[in-house]
Amino acid sequence: MDRASLPNWPRLMCAKLAAAYVGLSETTLREKGPAAKGFGRRRLYDRIDLDRWADRLGGQPLTVAEQREEAKGVERRFLEKRSATN
């Protein structure tokens, strides 16, 4: 898929579409990109998470509110992983 064929990207995307959105392979997205969200058995990428992740790669600063939100997300993911291993 290419961006020209889908001008209005959906908010939640499968790995194939999310990889096309950020211009990476699916493998690289899964290994290096933001965490996918679970929806039933599906793993979906949130477009906003993809944009934030790409912005950080480019060194674009986050606002204070975005920094707080990002910190909450990191903590939440850490606690989810920790509870999954126990």
C-alpha cells in the first residue's frame, strides 16, 4: 500500500498498513516501533502513537502535557509486561 492510495489514514491500523504509514517493513515496525494495542485477537497500531514515535525519532520536543502522557504510557506498558511475567 502507498500513501497516495489512502489519503485518510484510519486511526487504528494492522501491521501492514501501519508499516506503510511510517515507511518501514512490518518486521522493523514490530521490533523498533511503538507497541501495538490489543483488540480481541487483533494487534492494531494507533496512528497517534505512530506519529509520536516518528516525532521522537526526528528529535521533535514534546510539550509538558505530552511528556506526562508519554511517561504514563511507559509506566503502564512496564506494569503490563511485569504482571504478564508473574
